Amino acid sequence: MTLVNIHEAETQLSHLLEAVAAGESVTIVRAGNPVARLVRYDEEKREQRLGFLSGRGTVPEHFDELEADQIEGLFGVGDAASA
């Protein structure tokens, strides 16, 4: 862990970021008291949730046919054939 004062952090930010990218942590201090810490950012991977509702509901066998007439009407199915 590296300690730097605020002035050093301002003037050497690029150098400090290279050190942080390499895995080192940098603590910025003001009057000897820590005020911030620079650490490498590791993106958190989100857990895949596929199937999280598995077994909690059912889909009717005729699902694809439910309200088919109304849906066809909304999308104009058959209108182009009659024109």
C-alpha cells in the first residue's frame, strides 16, 4: 500500500493509476490522515437468473392460439391478400 499526499496525487495521477491497475492500492492522505483509497476496479459479474421461476406457473397447451383472431386483426393479417 502506497501513501501519497493530495498534491502528489494531483501531479502523479497517471503514474498512480498505472500502479493501481497493476494491483497496488494507493491511499491519499491530508495532513497525515487518510481521506481516500484508489483500488483497481473489477467489474462485478451478475449471476444468471434463467429459470428462476421454473415450476411456479404453467402455460396452457393452446397458448399460441389464444386470442389469435384479435391479434391477426391488430396486425392486419389477411388484409394484403384481399387487396
